[in-house]
Amino acid sequence: MTDRGETVESFPIQRRGTVDYMQAAGRRSVVHGLVEFDVTDVRRRIRNGETERGEQLSFTAFLVYCLAQALEDHPTLQSYRDWRGRIVRFDDVDVMVIVETQVDGVQTGVPHVIRAANRRSLRSIHNEIRAAQRDPNEGRQPKLASLGLRLPAPVRRLFWRLPQYFPRRWKRIAGTVAVTSIGMFGTGGGWGISPTNYSLQLTVGGIERKPGIVDGNIEPREYLNLTVTVDHDVVDGAPAARFVQRLKELVEDGRGIETALESQPSGHD
């Protein structure tokens, strides 16, 4: 009996950035909260808007908008400690999102930073995400970044320590908070748990359909599985809980959807 064959391939140089990020993020004192939001009415309103106006509002844009508005009420969650041990708290909510786009003919998730989302309308955030998805250069890696991936690992990983030492520079490069999604790559419910270099990250899981209670009656509802990850070095449990409650209120209320749909062009271009 002979052993089966095997395939040996070189490790893709692009994956080095992911390895470096996970190595640095794994050292942070993060706490994960797994929550469920009832998005039945929200998804219905988005679907109805698509039917009437011919374009579907981005659900990611909606979450980014709600996140930014919740941080307006609870700004301590986007705080960082600098190298002198001081707390740096930002006014603008710069949200890093994963945008699914075509890179060399392959559908790929790439990072994109939405600046000052707390001072933006839902419609403008939606438009920016859609434009990034269509931009053929969105997923292209700059030459300087490609050269950086060829440096020794200890040198490369110094970059991912920026939020711990130089938060302002981290903000300029990568934003202040993050929204990442595993739901875009599959269907059904479920949560994702991941280390992060941000003081606050939302990991969007699946949407699960199950019974819920509305006005004392049991009926089928759609629940968004969401993981809220905070850096416990700068964020305590009570402020984090109040932030999550505010985020839940905004999401389940569908904040900003009607205004965004009203400003949407009617029909197909």
C-alpha cells in the first residue's frame, strides 16, 4: 500500500500581512460580546425600498451609520492609549469596513476606511461603499506595501503596534473602529470571534430566522448575530454595555433608512 501524494506550495506573500496582524492583535486584552438584534422590520423596509426604487440599500452601510451614531453618544469606546500612557479619544468616527470587490477576477474582501461616519448621512455612506465595490483599483496593493511584506517578520509587525504607541497615525491609516463580516461569505446564523487591533470592532455574523415574541404573540423573526469586541484596557464593562444597548436601539429602529430611501434616485438608470 502506498501513501497518497501531497501538494507543496510556497506561502503567498500577501498572507504575511494577515499573519502579522493576528500575531499583534492576539496580544490585546479584548472582550467579546455575542448579541442578537431583531432586524425583521429593517430588512423588510430595505427590500421594499429596492422594489419601489430599483436599488438595494447596503446593509453594511446601515450598520456603519448606526455604529457611528451610537459612538456619538458613547465616544469612550474609540479610545486608545499612546506610548506615554495617555488616553487618546477621537471625535471623528473613521470606520474600517471590508468591501467585497473583484481583484484579478476573484471576489475578495478588502479594507476600506469611511471617514467621519458620524457626520455623514446613510445615503453618502452607501454611495461610498458601492463606489468602492466598483473601483478596479480598490483591492490593489501599493508597491510600498508589497515591499514591506518582504521585510523580516519582527520589522513588519512593528506596523501593527501603531495603535498601542501612536494612535493618531493609526487613525490616519486604518481608522478608529472596524466592521468586519463573515455573513457576506455564507448563509444562516452564527457568530464570528476574532482578535482585533481596534478598541472597538463589530463582527457581523449570519442572520437567523427563528420564533420571537411580538406583542405577546409568537411569530417568525430574523435575528442578526453580532459580535462586539472591545479593548478592556481602555473600555470598562458598564460603558460597553450601554453602547451595545444604544446600538441595538438604533439598529432595530432602522435609524436613517427612510431618509436614505427618500434621497435615492427612482427607477433604473
